Amino acid sequence: MVANDLWELYATGFVDTTDPTQYVALANNQKNQLRETRRKDAKALSLIKATLTKAIFLRIAATNYAKEVWEILQMSYKRIDKVRLAKLQMLRRDFETLQMKDSESISKFHTRVSGLLNQLRSNGETMEEHRIVEKILQIFPSKFDAIMIVIEEAKDLSILTVDELMVSLQTHEQCLNRSSTSSQEQAFKAQDNTRDRGRGRNGGRSSRGRGCGNEDGFGQANSQEGVSNSQNNSKQGKKNSSSNQRYETSNVECFNYHKFGHYARDYRKKQGN
């Protein structure tokens, strides 16, 4: 409206001469001025109608002057101020209860804060930069305590911007992540060294304790060892059984001589010799 030099027509309007007799009675300069005012008002009316949705346009379709349209819209949207105030109160509460999650990165938190501040400002709230900075410094997790102390002591919070604060916090966050990654790698190396010390000279595991599974051939070795022991026990049992039966030959019949009391192997002579 201001850019097109039309705001005055919306705010105050003009007095139009609708009676032809009165228009004829005007001087030439007055007629020219009236025609120019009518042209500008028609332009203002066209601009404002072009910005309305169909539902709103039906409310002002019968109006002929820009000031009339403006007054109708003002009356229709007075309740919007109450809605905006209620939304503003909700956004203020969100800002006061703002907290950073433990799993949230500085970048994501910065995006969330920026979105909230934009909504507050678009609804008429005036947010001073130092107030926002002080609020942010109070809500960070304990892992940022060290950098918070440095920022509060080394920088002037009255002139520190939110973006500058976030850059410092992101740098500190990267250092924390790098330290955490290094600690994990050292822990993994320590575990690997512990496993290596528990292995045998040839890459197998120590014979101490109970093993399970087939990892590093350990389970397979135990399985083979168990089978071997079982076979040895079986052979030993058969040997012992044969030894015991060798001395109990009263019911044994010789295959060569078909007599009782001895085995055929005890006498190697053949039956026909």
C-alpha cells in the first residue's frame, strides 16, 4: 500500500461526488483532482481484492471503495489479535521451559531454538539477544560445564550473539566426540590384547577353564580330544575284558581241536597237522 502511494485511501478515504449536477459545477482543477483520486482508489480496491481468498472476497464483493473494504476486514479480524496473543503465550512458555536433550546435537538444538525465536518475533514478541544467550547457557547438559565457565569468564554476555555462542559450543562438542571415539578405540585394543594373552602359542586358547564353541579351533580340539579319550577307554575296556576272559577258559571251545579249556591261538598247530 505504501509502495503504491495508496495507504491514505485505505486509512482516510475520500469524498466522492456522485451527483452529476455537483460534478458539473466543479472547477476544472477540482474535476481533474477527483478523477485522479477515483483512479487511485480503484487501483487500491483492485489490489486488496486480488489478495483475498474466495471465502473472504464474498464479504467485500459489494463494496465500491478501498476504505470500506479495509473497515470490513478490520471488523472481521479483530478476534485474530486474541488468537495471536494466546499463541504468543504458548510460545513464551515453550521458551521458558526450553531444554536441550542429552542425545541432541548442538546443530539440531540451534535449529530448534532459531525456529522458536522466529515464531516469537513474528507474533510481536521482542526478544533481546543477551536474554536469549543467558537462557541458553542455563539449559545445557553437565558435559558442557567446562566450556560454559570459559564463555562466561572470557566473553561479554551483553554483546555475545546466539550464533557466536553456538559456534563455540559446536567446536567444544567436536572435541568431546573426538575424545570419546579415541577412548572407545583404546578400550577395543585393550580387549584384543586380553584375548591374545589368553591364546596358546600356536594361536589356540589356553587349556585353563572350560571352553565352548568352535572359535579358533578350540571347540574342535576339545571334541577330537574327547573322541580320542573315548576310543582309548573303549580299547582299554576291551583289552581288560579279553584279559579277564583269557583266564576264564573253562567254557571256551578251541576252534582247532574242538576241546574246552583253551583258545585256538594258544596252540598254533593246525587241525590236520
